[in-house]
Amino acid sequence: MSPVVCTLILAWRAFPDAPVVVAANRDESVNRPSTPPRVRDWERPALAPADERAGGTWMGVTDTRLFVGITNRRADGVEGERSRGLLVRDALEEPTADAARDRVRAELDEHDYDGFNLVLADADDAVRLSWDGTLTEERLDPGVHVVVNTGYAPPERAPAVRDALPPTDGDPDAWLDETKAVLRDHDVGACVHHEDRGFGTRSSSLVRIDSAGDVRFDYADGPPCRTKYDPADDRNGHI
């Protein structure tokens, strides 16, 4: 399994002074090694966690304030020879959401991937790309969007998560702090424990990019129901 998140909540242009706000849980094999977010010296500097097996990532923020995040997507008959986390790295090399979308299109022409939902967002644009053997693209309107591993806005889980979210009529950092309760919630399926099958929620992330370009990236290196969030190592806020 490639590194992915399985619950991704994007509040895009929902707050006046913070165009990109994200809360996400990563569900993954308990035996797949990873490292917490730090500034990565990739083709373009990015604040991102890393999958130590394939070298990719499941989300990140670049020096141009582009956010990229991926969830898996169930897709029968689709098998990838390349890690989806490397596709996220490819997208993080680009300066804008639109350029990242074009890069993903090109990479899909060159490589095979397992199914995914990929979210690209900056201050100007937000795009969801869905791959199940066919690429579907959707430009997102301002507001709150929930993407999970069964696809975008599925009939049960995403609405349950959305209904549990706090309103976006206040401060974005306060909203993220309140949203921790949703990411910790087992009843809505955001935090899962299947250790008997070697699988579960391995980490959780809170990301805020404000209009001035300041970035908040808090990370729980374990299930958020029992793991503290700590600020990511971002070289004193500069990437």
C-alpha cells in the first residue's frame, strides 16, 4: 500500500484570512515506516512527512504555499507499479495548483497507480483529481470538502464527518483545534483501529496556510485519539 491519508477535510477559502485549512488522518499498515513532517530538500522545498519505504509522502506544503494531499480510492482492476506517494512528491515540485494538476496528468500518462483522490490547493485554486483507471477532475468551490478512501462524498462516511465539524464562522486555528475531536472520533470512522489486521490510523495532521503565507502544521505521530499534536519542524516557520 502506498502512503495515503484516508480522511481529508479541506476548508478552502472558508476563512477570510486563511485560504487553505486542512485536517487529515492517515490510515496505513502498522509495519510501514514513516518520519514526521520536516522541511524536505526535494526539487522544491516542502514541509512534509515521508514514507520511508518508497520515499514519497501523503501530504505537504511547498515554499509557494501549495498544499497537496492524497487519499486512497477503491478501484477494481487498477494496479499501480509506482507508489502514489511519489506522485504527491511530483505535484509538490510545481508552483501552483494548476501546474500541479498538469503534472499529475503527465505522470498518469507515464506510470500506473492504484486508485486515489488527490487534492491540490493554493490561495487561488482548489482541485480534486480522482483516479480509478479514468481521471476525473473537479474544481472545488469555496467551503468545506470531505474526501475519504471510498471516494469523494460517499453516501455514509463523508457526510457523518462533515456533520460533526464545527462551523467555519470563527478563527481558523480555533476551528482546527475543535476539529481534532472529529479526527479522534471512532463512531464517524475517522480514527480506526484494526491492529489485528495490521492496519489503522497511524498519524494525524492539522495544516493552516494564511493570507500572509504563514504555515501551521501540527502532527500527531500516532492515532489522534491517544497521541498529542506537536508543531512540525519547519525551520522556524520558513519553507
